[in-house]
Amino acid sequence: MKIKGARCSPRFMRCMMLSMVLCLFEPLAGGLSRAWAMGFYVLPTPLATEFAGADFVVVGMLYGGDAKANTTEAAILTIIKDHPVLKDKKHFTLNRYVPTDNDAPKHVVIFGAVVKGDLDAYRGILVSGKDEELIGYIKGIRDLKKDNTHDKLAFYFNYLESRQTEIALDACRPFQDATFTQLKLASDIYDAEKLKGWIADDKVPAYRKELYQVLLVFCQKAAKP
């Protein structure tokens, strides 16, 4: 018996649960430690969740770290999520020391909270520059409509095999959380040729191929007259 809106089959859910576990270990195996480790590192949380919960999100440039004072200066380059406290601010001080290579500035996406009028950065993701793909990805998340699952999946589909591991892992989450019905209704946005290529690619992890096989089935069924 089929139940409208029922979630994925037990086999698929087991695979998806495995994928969530693998998501925690893939950074260690694949060198994803661009998320800050020095007091900032947290287990991967969907960036949409992080963005919604943050009081502000900015692209900054770190400089002037002081190990003794346990502080680092951050210049604000771009505001992705604004807050009144950011008005007229050009920089702020992080209450933790972040070392830089040969004292060279580091670009970073900063998620933060406003505590008693002060800016408190609690997560940062290092980026190569202010135009890196991750920044555009986060801006895209910002502009998504909350209740439009179809458009969300369409957006995330384009990033499923991003060359940046942070993005590829994050883009997979909405598909893991979607019901079979939601995945089926979004079948018009799947690219069958891309899915076939990913499934045949030895570099794509097996747990993601399972998802792509499911999407390909929906895609092919939708294409039948």
C-alpha cells in the first residue's frame, strides 16, 4: 500500500543514514578541514540551518592575530546577512586567536550572533577569496523561499557534485530529508545525463550514487509519454 507523502523506503533510509555518518568522516578522509578547527570547528550542520540561526553572516578577512590576547581582527568585506549592529562597521575583533600562514590575511565566511550588542563569531569557513563558489552558494540559500521544496531541490541539484566538498555534502542534505513524493514532484528539474555520469563515475561515493539512482528512476518515469 502506498501512502501519499510517505518517506523513503527502509533500504533507502538506511543508505541515507549511512551517508550522514559518512558526511562526518569524509572531511577527515578528503581534507575538508577548511572549517575552522581552532575553537570554531563543529560537526557539519546544513548551511541553511546555520544561516537561519545566525544573527549575521559576513565575508571577512582575518589579520592581526594576537596569540597572547587570544584575539584576531576581522575586516568586513561583504555582508550576506545583515544586522543593525553591523551598521557602519568595517571590522570587529574575534574573541579567539586564528593563526595565519606567514601572517598573510585569510578570507573567511563568518556566522555570528549578537550578544549584548557585541558581535560574536561562532563558525567560520575559510575561502580562497571573496568570489569563491561557496559564497555564491550561501547567497543562493539566502534567497530561497522557505516553503517551496521544488525550487529548493532545483537549486541544490546544481551543486550535488560541486568540486568543493563542503558544497557537495551540504547540497545532498535536502534530498536526504525529502519524502519520496517531494523527490518525485521535482523530477522535472533532474538532468538524466548528469545523473548517469555521476553514477558511472568511480570518484563519486557509493552512498551518493544510491541517491542518484533514485532520482534517475523518477527522471526517467517523468520522461515517459
